[in-house]
Amino acid sequence: MNQYHIRIDGEQSTDSYTYQELVDMGLFELDADSLNGIEIKKTTKSNFTPLKSYCFPERQSNENSYYVDEYGQIHRRNISPSNNHNGSYVDEFGQIVRPNSSSSTSSNNSSNSTNSSSSNSNNTASSEGWKIFFKVLGTIIVLAIGISIAIAIANAGGGNFLVGIPIVAVYWILKLIWGWDD
């Protein structure tokens, strides 16, 4: 069973969670604005991904737990009759609260306010947008330079092996930029 680490507004959880625990906590029932600033990764991977764009392999097995009613609204079927969340829930600050656990995902600070929480999520969304912008810009630059070098080598009479060197280099640089894991 896959285990996941979650990061909310830059603070990583100390515990790992299964997909079902995340579902039981109601994390996937949050609206789009509440999901900003929530990132997730497998415990075996190094890079976090925004929760709303993360593809869970377990989700395919749970797809039949949702249905669309006659008004076009999507509803979640109760798979277990008890629907026990073990007391875990996501609070108004976007933090996962596990009352039955001795540790929590991040420290609760009584001076937190809704305004600072929404400000932090806006800053996180903004910084995420800039990260993507610079990744795309870097990709364009790397591709332009790599293709130019490959064309120059080909025009100079270089063989297929020499032309392939900048192409492989471009692949590895793009892999670093985008954090691709094999």
C-alpha cells in the first residue's frame, strides 16, 4: 500500500498517510481554493506535486464510489456503513488534525488567523506559478541551445553519435528542471 507525505503551505507532515486515510480525512472534498498550497508525494519520491494535479493509482479502484445524480452533481457513495474517520479532519486552516495521534501535521499556533492563512495560500499559489513559468522558460532555452548545437554538429559533418550528445544532454537537463522520476 502506498504511503504519502503531505505538505501544507510549506510545512511537511511528520506522519505518512495512505490514500484511504486522505479520503477519510475529507481532503478530496475541499474546494479548489482550499487545495491551494497543499502538496503531496510518495514517501519514496523526493519531489512534491500539488494535490489537485497528483494522479493517485488508488483512485482508479475507488472511481466506482462516486456517482452523478439526475441534476448532474457528483456524490460520494459510502463504501463502509460506519464511515469512521477515526476523528481525523482538515481544519479551517487547511491543517490535518488527527486527535487520536500523538503528533500532528504541523504545529497549531493560536495566533493563526484566517487572513494570514489565505495570504499564505495565495503566496504559495503565486510562487508555484512562478516556478512553473521559470521551468517553461528554462525548457525553451535548453531546447533552443541543444537543437542549435545538434544542427551545428550535423552541418559540420559530425556523425550520428556526435549529434546525439546534445540531445541526451537536453534530456537530462529537462529531467532535472521538471523533477522527472523514472
